[in-house]
Amino acid sequence: MELANKTKTRVYTFGNKKADGNSSMRNLLGGKGANLAEMSAIGIPVPPGFTISTEVCTEYNQLGKDEVINLINSEVELAVAKIEKTMNTKFGDAKNPLLLSVRSGARVSMPGMMDTVLNLGLNDDVVEGLAKKTKNERFAWDSYRRFVQMYGGVVMGVKAINKEDLDPFEEIIDNLKEKRGIALDTEFTVQDLKDLVFDFKKAIYRRIGKEFPANPWDQLWLAVMAVFDSWNGKRAVYYRNMHGYPADWGTAVNVQAMVFGNMGENSGTGVCFTRDAGSGENLFNGEYLINAQGEDVVAGVRTPQQITKIGSQRWSELAQITEKQRKNSYPSLEEVMPEIFKELNDYQQILENHYRDMQDMEFTIQEGKLWILQTRNGKRTGAAMVKIAMDLLKQKLISEEEALLRIEPNKLDELLHPVFDPKALKSAHVIAQGLPASPGAATGQLVFFAEDADKFKNSILTRIETSPEDLEGMNLAKGILTARGGMTSHAAVVARGMGKCCVSGAGALKINYKTKTMWVEGKEYHEGDWISINGSTGNIIDGKVATIEPELTGEFAEVMKLSDRYSSMKVRTNADTPEDAKVARNFGATGIGLTRTEHMFFEVDRIKAMREMILSDTVKGRKQALAKLLPMQREDFEGIFEAMEGLPVTIRLLDPPLHEFVPHQLATLRELADEMHVSLESVKIKVADLEEFNPMLGHRGCRLGNTYPEITEMQTRAIIEAALNLKKKGIETKPEIMVPLVGTYDEFVAQETIIRTTAEAIFAERKDKVDYFVGTMIEIPRAALLADKIAKRADFFSFGTNDLTQMTFGYSRDDAGKFLPIYLEQGILKHDPFEVLDQEGVGQLVTMGTQRGRSTNPKLKVGICGEHGGEPSSVEFCYNNGLDYVSCSPYRVPIARVASAQAAIKAILS
Ligand code: ADP
Ligand code: MG
Ligand code: MG
């Protein structure tokens, strides 16, 4: 191991309009730390503090606790002294104490990370001092009980043991409330708060046998180490794996002077967004609570109020609250503290202009003074992502290139998902109304625990509120529904990030975890019952609701148009039917890159003829059966050509092993024998004969066409005749006939010869001609190696990266499910190579195949048609390798179009 460098900087301070760091240093300072530094430097009021860098987290994992404290001790002491000077207080001093918050912060915001510890530095002496100094005993003891509670849970690990168990501290609070006959935390007396601190400490000792640390410095170091530990905690690891973030990034630790939103009626805390994170509307919005601290707003304990008056009015309409009630009980910050509101409104504008993106901010008001505690680019839905990017472009805050780079291609998927059919909605029975926390439509079966989300194919995770432990289940569920919490609750924020439909804060739902039931409108719902939720309106609907396909309109259409201006690489689609072809054309496909002809044989009357062909022993018998298939195939191709109106269509000749087409049930075998006038026994023998030990490497692809040339002849005839028939009708076609699974030059030439001879014969018969092309899939490593030779005779190559991946890795596609998940979990593989093109290995074959192919045939057209054709990083790789097109499933066409434009822009920028 490398020896730790003693001289480098590990601690970066900020505050007082100065900072050691800035927003470009997020890898080192984490997102939160980098932005705290940046805000401080541009004059936003941020409580002073310091950031311990992410590198120290890595050092901690290598060297351990003592070694690391040694390394940063003196820097931390200096940094604390600096805060003391700015705040004019002293850490650990009983008369004039400085209290700190300890906050985690990786380079990307991670809901799986450690919870923040607030009010650190309090003990039995300091609390008295704080009470005296602020002349606010209630505030001091409220802060202390919060501190012991948070520290006990987060740092000392005293939490609920299982899902039925209550949080031990909440349990104590609930018991006391019951005893005192009160409902809200704010109703506790000073003596209650003192009792709580005492009981909390006792509970901690009872659970883990350790005293609560009284020394503020001990408190601080343990908290810092707990943040480092949380980087390898279960939740964080899950989140990291889900997003592919490497383990060596580490997290930073932010230590910051406390400011207090719980000092009374002129204090408060809140969260706000510069634009609407759900719809993208350019409207400042957010939530706040008076006399509250930290996460109170998101925790859903009290109903948060809206920041702006317009937001408040919209909210009250949804919550079915009268204007009078709203003004009295839930007024907006704009109405309650107009001065503070104005200041906050200025800062949100400054920050959005500064970062040139929608910001998600946290703030606290301490006795009439506003502090900003965090800003970051806000998480948003796919719809908001598209709208905000285009709006910022129109406002000239960002360029076209930036607007395109702001689109996360995979997130467009959300906009391509079905929405509720307006006709079905008319007769829907709305049982309750929540907040439209994350748009979309979801129909599914009720589950009440995250662990149960996989019980049904479509589940709606329904909870009183969600927490970071629920992440995995939220990801699996079709939609998320909560009884508590506002637009900035955990459920809402995480759902928007995941692009998952969510309705939050539906107070009418009475959820009982113990019985797994939900009461609403006088009806009891059980686990497994169907409900529907509309994340765009907040409606909760009884039973299932039908859905329809969305349309490519508005800002989405604008993004698509813009994309096409920047990318030279074309996007085609994989389509086997005219219907698929039409969907893909609506999404902007410029051709078909792969039509799998075998899918056409599976329909009822066709499969019979197909089976006859396969099971007959003679060429004559096969030809008879193929003659029955010819008109059907021809009709299929006519349909597809017509749908594509002159755009190129690549048709792959028969590819799969023949035994896939034969039946195995006795009854079907008997029927087949009767139809073919042969004995059942002989059919059975033939079927057994077709069995292969390793069908993936067996009698398939061009090996079929070369051993049964009549198949290639028939398929060529169907394609060419279809093209000629359409020509007669005045419809142009561009057929490209593709030979699958070629490994040697002669294999290809043999097939090419059959195709061209057949085509010429038809032209002579019909006394008419069409242009057509003959090419091959490159999906066997040997073909990539000999691409220069094969390209001499081929018009085009299409990399079949599914098989190419299978054969390059030697992983059977059909069996990889047994080990790939484990490889991914252990980090032996970073990605599933069947999802994300392995650029390092398989990619070399793509690069080589393209270069060698074009070296002998400069006009060679090259594309890709595996699953990778719609995966953004693979699309970028294809662009950089000069491919003419990528081909993907219809629903991924828009994603590939944006990814292709982004690749072009990135290539120019670098
Ligand atoms: P997260 O990453 O989960 O947002 P944060 O570290 O931002 O966690 O903080 C959790 C809560 O504590 C937020 O509401 C934040 O505003 C509040 N908080 C953090 N630091 C301070 C501080 N120095 N003074 C007052 N409140 C704070
Ligand atoms: Mg935060
Ligand atoms: Mg293949």
C-alpha cells in the first residue's frame, strides 16, 4: 500500500463569503461540500464549516480509524477554530457553545447515505449553558433530545430491529405523548424534553451497553467515522450498484455550524425547487414548517406548508381545504414572512442562473435570519427533464448542445410509457386524493412492505411514509402511494428520481401494517387488491384502469428534432411486423435494421407447413412445404415494405435451430403424423434426431441455408417478389438480404450465390428488376477477424452483438442467468455484457470488423442490431467507430436518437 501523503490538504473550509473549494471539485468534496463552498464564495449566507474530502474516506477504508484521525487531526482542529471565530462561540464550551451538524455527501446525491446528525456538541452541561445564553430553555432541551435521538440511531446504531418493530426513540416519544394526552412534539414541556433525554440515554445503554458520549470531540470523531462507514452500508451499496457507481469514489463529510429553525415562531425550516420537479413548469415552489428543524418537513410528522401563495392555493384545492382554512392553518411563507420570502426568492433566482439548471435547495430561518444549507441540481421526472432543458434553451441560459446533453436518454423511457386512457378515467371510481408527487399512471396490486414488492408482477407499494430502507422495493414496484408526507417527502423525491409514478400524502388512507390492510371510503383493501394511482393528478382509483400509448409531442418532439440535426448516425429499428414498423416510424426510425423472419412462422397455419418442411426427409418434400410458406412470407414482406415507404429494410434469413419449431407433446405429434401420412413412430424418431447438445452452436443460421439451400431460395423469392409487386403499385423498396451466423468467407459466398442466382431468375421471369443488397451479420468472432475478406462480396455488415457477446465471452445466453447476477454483485463484471456493450473486448471486434471490412470495400454499410443498439453508452461507441446506423426496438428509438446526438456533440467537444 502507498504510504499516506502527510502534506496534502484533506480538509476544506467554507463560510463568511469565502471558501477553499468550489463547485468544480465535487469529486473531492462531494456534491454537497462543493456546492456549500461555491455558495459561500458567491455570497449566499451559508453557516460556516468544513469538508473532509472523499480521499480521506478511501484512506479510512485502507488505514482504519486511528491512523486517519492522526492524518487529519490538526487540520480539523484548525477548521473548528475558524468556525468558532466566525460564530463567536466555542465547541464544547458550557457558557457559549458552538453546535455542529455532521453531514455525509458523495459526489452524486445518494439517498442511501448516512443520515445527518444535528446539534452535535451538546451534553448535560452544555445544554444548560445554551438554555441560559438563548434564554430559551425549551429550545435548548428540544435540541438536546433531537441530538441524542439522531446520534443514538445514526452513529450508535440503536434502531428498529425488524419491520414490525418501532423505532425505539419514537416509541418512547409516543408513550410519553399518550401519558400526557398530547399529539404534537411542539406540545412537550421542558420537563418532558428532559425526561426524553434521560429515557433515550437509558434505552441506548440497555440496547448496546454503551454510555452516550459526553465529550463533544468524542462525539465528533465517532460521527465522522460513522459517515465513512455508511459508504459501505447496505443501503448505499444497493444504490451504488443500481446506478453503477464505483466503490472507490467514497463519501466526503461536511461539518458545519448549526443554525436553528426550532427557536420559536420566527424560526423555521424548508425545502424548495426553482422549477416544478414533476412537470418542469417554471414556477418556484417548496414547503416549510415554522419552529422546526432539519428533516421535519420531509419526515411527514407535521403537514408542511407551501412557500408561495400560488403553490399554497393549488395545494389547498387538491387537499380539499377552503381558502379560509388555508389562510388560517396553512398559510404560505410568502404570506407569513414576506421579507424572508423575498430574500429566498432572490437567492433561488441567483442560484438557478449561477448553476444554469433547476436547483433543489434547503434553508433554515433562525429568529428572522435566512440561511441556505444546500443547493443541488434537482432530481426530476423525464417529462420535467425535457421541459426544463428546452425552456432553459429558450431563455438562452444554455446552448443547444448543452440542452441535448442535459437529456438522460434512458429517462425518456418514462415518456414512452402508457398513460391512463381518458375514456377509462371517465368511469373510474376515485377513492381518495393525494398529492401528484411523481407523474405517470400505475395500476397494480397493493403491498404494504418494500420486501413484498416482488410478490406481484405489478405492485403498488403503499406505506404511511417511506424511508431509505425501502429503496429496493420502491424500485421494484410499479407505483408508490403514501398516506403522509408532502411533495418533498422521501417517497416523492426518490420516485421522481426513479421516474416512478407516486402519489404522496393521501391522508384519507388508514394503513394498518400489522393486518396488511388499508381503510378508505368505508372499504377495506387487502394486500393483493387492485388499485390505480395517477401521479399527475394525485387521484387514487379503485381497481384497474386501462392505459393507452403516449404521443411524441411538445418539448419532447423538439428534443427529437434537435437531436437529428446533430447526429449523422442513423437510428433504425428491429421490427418483425408492419405494426412494429409503424410504431418505430412514429418514434422516428429511419429504416429497419433487423427483421427476424422466423417469428413469422409461428402463427397457427404457418407452423404446420414449417414443421412439414423440417420433418421431411427429401428435398422434394421440403420444397413442397416451402411452396406453401412462400405466399405467406411474400405477403409479410409486402406489409413491412409498405409500412416503411421506401426506407431501407434489412431482412435476416432463417436463423434459429430447427428443433425450436417442432412440437413435443404427443397429441400434436400424432396430428402431425396424420397430416403427413407417416407413422407416429417415424415422426418421433425425426424429432429426437433434431435434438442438439448445444443448439446455440449447432445447426442454425447460414448453416441451415447451406445445408437446405431451398430455404434460402424460398426466402429470397418472397423478398424479391414482394419488392417487385410493390414496384408495380408505385411503392419504392430497399431490400437488404442478410445472411446470419457467417464464420467463413465461403459460407457467405455460398449463400450470396444462391440469393443472387435466385434474384436474377425472378427478374428474368418477371421482366422487371429492383435494387437489392446482400450482406451479413457479424456475430461470430471469426467473421470479425476475416472481415476484409468477407467484405469483398458483402454490401453491408450488421454486428449482431447478442451472439457476438455470447461467443466472445463464451457465455451461453440461455444459461448466463445462473452466474451473471453473482458476477455483477461481486463486481467481477461491471455491467451485464448483454445489456451494455463490452467495449473493451467485444468492442475490439466491432472496431476491427468495421476497419477491416472497409479496407477492402470502402462503400460497406455498417450497423449494429443487438440489444445494445438502444443502450446509450453502446450507441456512443458505435458513433465513435463510424457506424452508419444503430438498430433497436421501437420504444428505444427516441433514446438512441438522443444518445447518437450526444455522441456527436461529445466528439466535437473533446
Ligand atoms: P441530506 O443529504 O439527507 O439532505 P443533509 O445533510 O442535507 O442531509 O441534512 C439533513 C437536514 O438537516 C436538512 O434538512 C438540512 O437542512 C438540515 N441541516 C443540515 N445541516 C444543518 C445546519 N448546519 N443547521 C441547521 N440544519 C441543518
Ligand atoms: Mg440535504
Ligand atoms: Mg444471432
